[in-house]
Amino acid sequence: MKPAADPATETWLLGLTGADHEFDWDSGNLTKNRKHRVEPRDVQTLIGGDFYFAGRIVEPVHSEPRWLALGEDATGRAVAGIHETRRPTARHQLSRHASKGGSAL
């Protein structure tokens, strides 16, 4: 995976607090998250806390732009958050993947 800097998205993410109203959870996101044992509160803790914004994922190429943030949930479990914008005028939708033991993906 190859990320590239994206200061505008980084600024947007850093401005989030992790509050419920900042997230748009659709059934697809919830299903994917739960497959990786990640609940909405885990993602909200990641975004509301300290995290590293790696940037926009430019390799591999995807049909929709994706961005990567790395951090921890409330229990200290490493979480790699992948987010994509599905509708240009809508709030960003977040999809998260997590792993244990500090391995990002």
C-alpha cells in the first residue's frame, strides 16, 4: 500500500471529535467492520483520540479514493481506518479495519 499526502482531508479528520453525528454508518460499513471485530465506538475512539493520518491510498488503485488513519481503540488495540467518500456532497463515510498486536492491516 502506498499513501500520498492529503492536507485537506487530514485537516478535516483532525477537526472531528468522534461524536455520533459525525459518522454515517450504513449497513455495508457495519457488516465490514464487524467482520474485523470493530464496532462504531472503536472507530469513534480512534478518530476522537490521537491518530496518525497516513494519507490517500494511491497504490493499489481503487475505483473510489480511499484514505488511511492509524491509531488505537479504547482498549489499546491497533486500528487501521480506511475511509472513502461515496457522495461528493455528503459527509464522508467511514469503513474501518482492525487488527491485534500492532499490525496495521
